[in-house]
Amino acid sequence: MDIRQLRYFVCVAEHKNFTRAARQLNIAQPALSIAIKKLEQSIALPLFDRNERQVHLTHEGEILLPHAHRVLQQVEDANTAMAELRGLQKGEVRVGVPGMLGSYFFPSILMGFKSRYPDLKLSVVEAGTQSIRQMLLDGELDIGVIHNQDVPSALETTHLISSQMVAVTSTDHPLAERRSISFQEFFNEELVMFKKGYFHREFVDRICATHKISPQLSFETNLLAMILNIVRHGFAITALLEMVTEHEHGLIPIPFEEPVTLDIAMAWRKHGYLSLADRAFIDFVQNNK
């Protein structure tokens, strides 16, 4: 038996009439009758009881029918999957990523995704989480990586990673030998920080407000490389995700006495349209994080 014969068999079984089934299949009725007869001959079993007005399934036909439905559904699913793959031969994913994650977490993921879908265009925007949230809401981005806190109700999120925020000093800084540091000790030092809008800065501002501390902000910049060099040369200290210090020499991570763990998520508009390319990107990140 082949797929065409099974499709004809199911159609006749549903209509209980060769003429109506032939009309549905857009073929001549004699051709349909011949195809069903060949199917019965190939399995050496009768599938229909025939009379002038209606046909009914035999016991053998009733047994075959659910199997035929499953086979045809699997073929349809396979065709759908292939059609979606053809759809992924073109398209664009617009994704917003904060600087630290863009530098240390996402490069291998982005390259892996591009290797799997070489014809898709990846547009990566580096920005702070507040800016990314707004760009998502405004439709300027399809997917964004944000701090999973106080997320607007219009956004859907899925957990990406949890990472500890730590104080970071140079190797010869007086605090470099410490095993932990209090918030007050941290804010007594000269600091280099991202500007407002980054989750790194959100963390600092929240701690300052909670503990009624006025920080000594000596430098403000959104350039991660500049922050790292300022800290490395001992002009100030900062707070970064611990993953940064795992990849950078000349930096010492010091956990806070009250551990700070950030929940990072991927987000998209809850009622917005996600293209095949967007869904493929989300699935790829989730499976390769």
C-alpha cells in the first residue's frame, strides 16, 4: 500500500460513497474504484462492503482505518516540518542583549545558531535591560534578554540563566584578599559603573536606596572594555556578573556578604507575532544555554 491509496481509502470511508469521495479527491470515480481495488488486492483483504448507494467498512477496513489516519497525520506533520524549514531559509531575528551577556554568554550561541541556519539574518542590538524592554514593547525588537524583575505584563519571559553579581577589583587592590565584602564597604570605594538602564546599574541603585547609601561614582560609561581597564589599573572597583571574571585576567571577584543572584530571562511581546525564525532562535538558545 502507498500513501495515495491510504488517502483514497480514508476519503471513501468518511463519505461512504465512491462518487462523493471522487469529487472530494478531484479524480474520476472509476479511477478511485480501481485504486481501492488494487489496495484490497495488495493486502489480500476486503475493505468495503459495496452496494448501489452506500459502501461500509468491513471488519478488516475498520481495523485499517485508525492506522491509515495515523500514517497520514505523520506524513502531514513531516510536510509541515519541512515547510517550516523551507521558511527558515530566509528571515531575520532582531534580538537585544545587554553588554556583559553579549560578550561572555551569547557569542557561542549566536555562532551556533548561525551555523544551523546560515541563511537567516541575525540583528543583535547591545543595550541596557530597560532600553531592551521598551524596544520590545515598541516592536523594534523581536526578542530581548532582560533582568527578570518587574517585567511589564505585556511581555512573556522564559528563564535563561541565574548569575551572581560580585564586587570586582584589581589584583593589587587592598580588598583583593577579602573572601566577601559588605555593601557599605563596597560603596565606600570609588566606583566605575554602567549608566542608568543596565541591570548592573539597577542592582547598584536598588542597594543604595535600600541601605540609604550614597555611592562614590567616579566613572560612568556603557563601554564594558573601559570599565574592565579602569578596574584593572586600580582607579576604581565595580560590580559585575561573576562570569565576566572567569574570562578576564587581572580581575578579582569578591562575593557580597549578602549574596546577590540575578535571574536573567529571554522576553518577547506576549501577544506579538513570533516568526518561524524567532521561535527557532528561542528554542535553540533554550537547548544550548
